[in-house]
Amino acid sequence: MIRRVKQTGAVIMVISVFILIIGGCSIEQNNPGIPVPAVIPSPTDKEAAINRYTIDAVLDAENKVLTAEQQVMYMNNEDVELSELYFHIYTNAFRKQETAPFLFDDFSRAYSRGFKPGYTEIASIELSKGRSRSTPEYSLQGVGDTILRIKLPEPLVPGDSISIQFKYKVIIPPAGDRFGYGDVNINMGNWYPIAAVYDDEGWNLDKYYSVGDPFYSDVSDYIVNIKAPEEYIIAASGYLLEERAEGGYKNWKFHGSNMRDFAFVAGNNFLIAEDKVGDTVIKSYYYKGHEKRGKEALDFGKRAIEIFNSTYGKYPYPTYSVVETEFPSGMEYPGLVYISTMYYDNAYSADHLIYTTIHETAHQWWYGVVGNDQIDEAWLDEGFATYSEGIFTEKEYGRGNGEFYYEILEENAKKDIEAGAYDGVILKPLSRYENWNDYGPAVYTGGAVLLNEIRKQVGDKAFFEILQTYYDEYSFKIATTEDFLTVCEKVSGKEFDDLFHKHLSSVK
């Protein structure tokens, strides 16, 4: 995600400096027209057996309710037996005002229509393994009942799988947030029961923090069917397999392979522009009346994909969607990003739209493909995405502009430390940040400054080889700070203990 922006003279700041952008042109249309592969390619041949989600959902747009049946084929990829499974029910955080997450410490903005609860009602859960079926014991726990615990009838041994069938109803709140509805859109981010990660520390059952992006998940395969009123267009994480009309409704069927999450936006005011980069179809969904900015979002999403393809490694999915929606800035999901509707207003500086799009596109590599624990090591995606803004700047507008960008980053970091905005340490869990005022300078600016210091020490050739190696080795996996440090030392032949300790303090 990208932080709020502030304007300083002619320079727009999104953690860093915005360079003046001139937009290009694209083709506007109401229906998809560029052909995509009939068979979805698997992004990698390195994947292990992963979880599979099949979701059949019906969206009642008038009443803001979604009903769903969901099957999860859960794979035990750990080296221990599992006697219970845990799922995040993030929507339940929106049930009470006391637990409702809202971005940038601004509750009145998030709930400008007044607070109403959002939550999930679970109707039933069943387990099946071979021919055996059972109804398990289950319970909700954690802050806001956002953790679902399912007790297994017998331990799930390493390498084995079990199927979990859910039936549930989702009440959508009037929130301008990841999850919630606005005047012409319904944002469905983090909306379905998703398996918690089991790692070296056991189950990760963190609450839904209001600061940062408090999500941590493994890649999975998705088949998601969404039935919605015919006047709605669905933009989603996966590739559209089928769009079929049926009695005043449309059925939308999506497939997502090796994706860390699945989000969608339903809108009744969308136009679509699209283009193609290699095998990837780029789509821009924007409101009627915002044609100019909608095309600019397409152009810069496309250009960002081109630059990051050549800089980091190929984007692995067949589609990428940039979606205008009611949201305070930008938010990343695999294959899809939210961009704030205010950035599409012609009276607003185009730089906000452009650099928010660039930042969120970079997250497709850092968070989407190369995963990380966003609760404990948020700098690994936000710092990388912020630094990617600079890489885009130097590739698109010249090395001088790129260097100026990095200088501003370093000046901002120095000023933030001197002002006491943060202590110079960027490796801290979300629980140790007071609010966005100390989180942002640490994980966005501080993380990007660390990357720039590595680049200065090793030079451009080794630095970009580090990023490419890191992307290649940890695609569709969870990477840690230690993993990145190991790649840095292996590729460069240098030691970085002192540098990492200076910024991270708890590494090695």
C-alpha cells in the first residue's frame, strides 16, 4: 500500500519525490477485447503442492450482502502433524467500532456515511477426507473474533490434505476501505476465510491492525465464481474464464494460480481500457467521466510492468488490473490494485495517480510473488515498492532524476529521525508502531534508504543481480530479512552485518 501524499511546492511527495509526468494514449472500451491464453499457464515449475480455494459467491448489491459456499483443499506442507487448523476472518474486525480498522488514523474519512458493522456469519463447516465426512468443532477467537479455529478429528500428517467446506454470509459495511462499499463500488479485499500461515514460530494469528497491511499468507490456487447484478462489472485478481448472463444477473468465473490472496471490486459505473505487455493483459477500470485519467492509469501500469519485468524478472500472471475505487490512496492485491478515486479528478495533480500506480504495481513483485510476513517484516515489501518508484523514475526519465529521487529519500529519512518520527530501526512488528506517523518513515522511507545504501556499496551490476536472484529464488515463497541478507552476501561477495544491524538492529 502507499501512504497519503502531501504537496511541497512543485514537488509531490509519496514518501518520496514525484517527478512531473506526461501521460500517453490508449484504447477505451466497455468490454474486454484483447485475446488471452485459453489455458492458464502455471507461473513456475518450482511450486510444491499448495492450497486450493473454490468459492461460489452471490453478491446482493442492493443490500450489500454476499453469500458464499467455499471449499478449501488444505495441504499440510509442514514437517509436523496438525491437530487443528486456523483461518483468518478479517471481515469480523469491522463488526464493532472499537475494532474496526481504518487507514491513516482517520475514522471519519473511512466511515463518512456513519458507522455500520461488517462481519461474516458462518452457517456451517464440514470436513471431508477420502470417503469420510464430519462436522468439526470450531470456534472464533482473537481480537474481534477474527480467528477461526477448527479442531480436526484426527491429526493431519505431513504431506496429507483435507477438504474444508464453508457456508457463510458476509455483511459489507459502508467503509471507504479495503473491505466496504462506496457510492458506485463495492470493495472486497480480505473478504473470505483464508488459511493462517504455519511457519517456524507456529501459527500466525495476529489481529487486524489499523496500521500497515496486517496480512500474511501463502500462495494458493483459486477458482472464484461471482454472481452479481447485470449492471455491475467485476474486476478481480484472477483471469476471467467466463462471463455469462442469466436472468438479470451475470456470472463471472475467475482463475488465479499461485496467488497470495484474491480480491475483487464490483462497480456499476466502470469503463475499461486495456493493452498488452508480452503475455500479460493490462486493464484499467475507471469511472465514467474519468476517461483521461483512466487511460493514464493504463499507460503507467503498462510501463511499470515493462520496467519491472526487465529489472526484476517476468510478471507471472496473465492479467493485471488497475481499479479506481473509493479508497484513500492505493492498495495492492495479486493481479489487482486499488487506486483512490480522488487521483482521477482532473483538478488533482496527475503525479498522485502515476506514482501510486507505480508503487502498487511494484508490489506485484514484492509482496505478491515474493511474499513476506507483513506484520513482522513490513519493510520487505513497502521498502522495496518505494525504492521501485525511484527505479521507475531513473529508467523512464533518466539517471539524474533517479539520483535526485534517492537524495530526497535520504533527506527525508534524516529529517524523520531528527524529528523523532522514528528511531532509525525498520525491522519491528506492527504492534510496536504507534500509528502511521512512525510506521511510514520506517518501513517505506527507511527500507528504501537501506536498499540504496546496498546499491552504493556493491554497484549497479551487482545490485540488480541481487534483486533478480532474490526474486528468482523466493518466487511464490515467503522470504525473510535473513534470506535477503544471504542473497546480498552471496551475490556480491561482501558482508553486510554492520549495515543491516544499523538499520535493522535485530538481524544476526
